[in-house]
Amino acid sequence: MAGVTITVCTTCRRGQPAEAEAPRPGTRMLSALEVADLPEGVTLRPVECLSACSRGCTLALSGGPDRWTYIYGDLDPDIHLPEILDGIAAYAATADGIVPWRDRPVIFRKQSIARLPPQE
């Protein structure tokens, strides 16, 4: 299915001190997803804040007015990327954004921050 957007918080620190010189984990998450093999019709959208600072790294999966939107946190770009990609593919394959609970990667089952109903 086309029309899926992955919104990635690029300012998430995931415990990194403010004065750290290394790229923020949120920026590393975005970079990892930019070079990943995403399903057709999936686009990335970086944002400077998703207001989930205590749960960073965070990303949101959305897909138009007929799909549920999910926000996930406590993600580690160095550990969780394969599961994130599996979750994105499962979400993209749905018409309504609802992936059966047992078919979701563990991090998407346990690290969900919010689920928003379709706009329509």
C-alpha cells in the first residue's frame, strides 16, 4: 500500500548529554532509515521534536485519513533497526494501519506511546 509516512524525531537524545558532540541518536535513526530498503510508497519525514523526549528515540507511522497512526519510543538505532523495518513493512501492507498484535515486532508491542484513530 502506498502513502505511508515515517516521521522521525531528529532531536531525540536517548540519554545522550546535551553537550555531546556525536550525532544525536534520533539523527542516527533517520540516517539508518534513509539507507534502508523501505517498502514502495513509504517516505521519511524528519522533524525536530515529537514531544516524547523522555521516550526517545521516537518515530511515528501514519498513512492518510483512513489509517491509524502509531507513535513508538525507546528505540535504539543501533539495536532495533531490523525490528523497526519489519514493523514498517507490516504497517505498510495494511489498509487501515492495524497490524494484528501477534504479527507486530516485540518493540512495537511493548514500546508504543500512542495510537491515534483515522481522521475519517
